[in-house]
Amino acid sequence: MFTPERMHQINVMVFETEVDDVAKAIVRLGILHLVQLDDAQPWVEQLGQFEAGKASSRIDRLYNRVNDLMKDLAIRELPLEEGDTKLLETSIADFGEMDTEVTELEKMVEGLVLRRKELEVHLERMQGILNEVSPLTELGLPPGQAPYTFLEVRYGQVSIENLELIREKTATLAAVVIPLTQRDGKEFVLVIGLKTDRLKLKRILRDAAFDDIEMPAGEEAREEAGLVTGELEERIDKIKEQIDGLKEKLADVSSEYASILTGFNRSLRVAEMLLKVKSYLKKTRKTYIFSGWVPSDRKREVEGEIFRAARGRAIVEIIPPEEIIGVKGGDMKVPVMLKNPGFFRPFEMLVSSYGLPEYKFIDPTVFVAISFLIMFGMMFGDVGHGLVLCGIGWLLGFRKSSSRSDGVTLVGKLGFYCGLASIVFGFLYGSIFGVETWIPHLWLSPMHEIGRFFKFAIFFGVGMISVGILLNIINAVRARDFKGTFFDHAGLISAILYWCGIGAVAIFMRNRPVPLQLVAFGLVLPVLLFFLREPLAAIFGRRKMRFETGIGTYIMESVIEVIEIITGYLGNTVSFIRVAAFALAHAGLFIAVFNMVDLVKGKSGGVIWAALIFLIGNAVIIALEGMVVTIQAIRLEYYEFFGKFFMGGGTAYKPIGLGGKPGRKE
């Protein structure tokens, strides 16, 4: 629980005839984290690579075509499951059949999609014309006199025969042709289009012998304005009907072919996965070699499956990381899989967002979980608000849903646990939806015992920083880093200086004299030892003492580092005051809400307004303060706690497999 999952390296050699079955076994298991052999053994560079040939590009192209069809038909991609082992049996012949079906389906869908997109663009343009024309025509302003920004408006007369010619040629444009009246065998017409199509409209009207005339005014203009908007609305409705019809056709195609396309999609994803496995293989004349990492408690399961897939014709070597020269020298990284009980899994998300610890270092997830919940509860302590968070967290994290991602589930569980912490501190504060008179507080009332509350926040910060220092010392010991153990910024010497400094300040704040022994051995001696770190490291390391930049520069650097350590620890400690400050802000927002309630409850309808203000105020506090408190808790974790020991640099354990949670037994 306090260290990542123990790993073993597995090296395998199989005959060429069994390599396909072994690759399928690896994907079926979903346990093996494959690595390139070049990274582990330089001599392997002389071996050949597995040749995927044209299969890889063919699968990739087909996969993209299937995905495009699924996007056009609004079909959701389904996740791969551990039981989907039949997908491993897809053959080259199956890809040929897929290609044929996909081609036929593309012919069916592409025309519908293209026509729908054309109509949607046309609709958008026609809607734009209506939006600009309608406000002015409602006032009776003649279209030709209106200050349109992007419309080309022409009013004139044309022969009845040429009217159809104009309609036919403007059908592909975002334009509307509106016949108004007939006189002496001529049709009086209003043509509205976009200025971007001005030249095209001019050419069409010229070919139709269109005669421009002056716009009418007065009541006649008002009547014709109504015809303009009516014609536009009618055209827009027809376009919408056409789009809806195309959507219905696409929906019918989608429902008919959804299962087929999702099946193709999953088969192709598995095929890509198999090719990915084979990309890690190195080839000799008749065999293939590959290497990877597996959790120690599942190494025999992987070994057995490989032997079964290879029909016993395989050589399997399993090595613990301590025996690998590359791991000892730091040239090879062991993949990291955090290993914690179910309660702590959501907090792994907070750790991995910052980075992964190296394989041999401490996993801080447990410490993060405890400290995060305490800080969140302190800053957001209220029984009512905690219950609301628990309800939301339960819906997202514990209620089963096939459409919910793992990330959302983890966030939901994290919210549920934060709600529980809020409830606990709500009882300690005696607060239910900000009301502190319904139940007595079990610990303190933040607004009435501010000094005591701030002291607790400071000492909580001291405890967190101390845990960070201890974790850093443990990591340095595990890494056999003598200098880091004692002289790091969060090493043993700095720890003694910090703890004794805290003790001296605590004694001074009680108006008592600080013991001389504490000053001498707890403050002066650690500073002196820090100045002597290079000579001491040389003595214990049995090497010659050296000051590469000169002794004067060394002393100056040491002075600056000591000042940085003292000011850094002081800033880290004081930073935890924000825990108490945000708890007071949380209580202060309640006071503001209650004051607003008091202002309205005595007036007409005041009870209803008071209830609304109370409900809305609490909703705002939950949303706003919940977000702010979460950010502040994460900030304290990352900067004040992780900054003492967390180096990051770990490589995530990423096995290749079908589904589920690979490598981790639930």
C-alpha cells in the first residue's frame, strides 16, 4: 500500500510459427507491459523488427473509414471488454469483407450527408437574410432603401418566360426571387441575395433581360414588405423539412447498421492492438524475442498462458528488478502501478495528476487521502452541505451506469468522501446549512474561536510538512543517497532545524525563555553541519574533498541555501493558515445569506422570498466554495507537501489488453 505494485521482468523467446497465438494470448490477458528490447539490451539492435507489411496501413485506413461512417451516423464507439476474445480471431479475409460492406455503406451515406450539409449551409444563409430583412420591412421601409450590410437587393420587371430562368439559375445560391404583381405581360420581381454573389446575380438578371425600376414607397411598400418576409419564411420552412427528411433517412441507416459498424470498429481496434504487440518483437532466423513487465503476483499466470499459446515451444525468463543491471544503474525504469485498497483509489487520481513516483519510492496516496479529507472538511465543514455533496457523489460514483466513464466515477467517489468529511466537521462545528443553533458543536465554533482555529491550522501544517520530510528521508535511504538523506532541503539536518525552530517559536510565544541547549544543538549545530556537508560527504564517501567553484563561492552558496531553507519552511508553514481562513470565509458567506433573509422575511411575501434566498444562497456557496476549497486543498498538497519529497519521473504501467483494469485484481 505504501509502495507501488511489485513488478518482475519477463523475457520470452518463441518460434515464428507460434508468434500469432502468443500475441493473441498477451492481448487476451491484458497484463504484460511490453518494452522495446533496444532500451534494455543494446545487442538486440542487430536483430530484425517484425514486419507488419501492408496489413498495418490497410487496417488503419479501414479503421478511419469506419470511424467516419460512425461519426456521420451518430453511432457511439463501444468499449472493449475482457470477454471479447472472439475479436482476436479476425482474419485477413474478414478485412476484405469489411472493406466491401464499408464501401457499399459509404455510397449510401455520403450522398445523404453531403446533401444535408449543403442544405444546412443554405438554411444558415437564408436565415441570415431573413434576420436582416424582417426588422426593417416590418416598419414598411422599402428593401432597396434599407441599410443592409451584406444583402444585394434588386427590384424590377421581367417577362413571365424569363422569370423561371431566374428561379432556375438562382436555386443554387442563397437567394430568393419574389414575384409581386403582373402588368402588361411583365412580372414585377424582388430579388434578394448575398453581396458575395453580387456578380453572379448581375449576370443572371442580365441574361434574363431584367429591367431595374425604382422601389415603391408608402402603403404599397408596406404590403410588398410583408410578401418578402412571408416568402423567405416559406423557403426556410421547406429547407428545414428537407433537412429533417434527410436526418430521418440517416437515422434509419444508423439503426440498421449500428451493430455492424460497432463490430467492425472493435475488430479493427483489436487488430491494431495485435500489431502493436508485434511491433515490440525482435526477430532472429526462426524465432521472435520480446520483453515486458508484469505484477509479481501474476507472473506465473502470464508464463503459463505463453507456454500454452506456444504449445510448450517457448523459453520464458522471469527476473526481479533488483537483479537487473540496467535498473540498478538507473538506465532502465520499472513501470509503476499504484496499489491501494478501494477507498484510496480516487486519491490515486490526485497523485498521478502531479506525476508518478519512481518504482523504488514511497507511494503517497494514503497520506494524500487523509490530509486532503481533513483539509477539505475543515474548510467546508457543514452537515447540510456535506449531505448534498454525498448525494451528488453517490449518483456519479456508486450508481451503476454504462455510459459513465471511469474518470467520472472516480470524481464521484472523491466527492462522496469529501461530503463525509464535511459532515464530520459539520458536527464538530455544530453547523447545518450554516445554522449553528440546531446542534451543539463538538469541538469549536470557527467564527467564535478564531485564534484557537488558526493555531490548529498551523500545527496541522507542521504535521504535514514533517510527514513530507520523513518520506523524503525514507526515499533517499531506499535510493542509497547519503547526501540526500542528510543534506537535502528536506533532509535530516533541515528537519532538525525546522522542528527545533518550531519548538523555539512555540516556547517564545508562551513568554518563556528559549533553552540555550535548544538554540545550540537544534539551530546552530544543524546550520554548521550544513556548511560542512561537502567535507563530511567526502569523508564518508572516501573521496578527495573538492570545491569546484572555490571555497568562497561554496560558503556564499551555503549561506543562500540556509536562508532559502529557513524562509521556505516558514512560508510553507504559514501557508496552512489558508485552511482556517477559507473555513471562516465559508462561515462568512452564511452570515451574508442570513442577513439577506432577515431583510426580506418581514415584508409582503417575505417567507417565500426568504426561502428562495436561503436555497439559492446555499446552492451558490456549495458550488463556489466547493470549487475554491478543492483547489486550495490540492494546492497545499502539491506545493507544501509534495514539494518536500515527490520527485516524479515514474513510468506508468500500461499493459496491452482488451478491457477491464489490467494487472489489478479487484
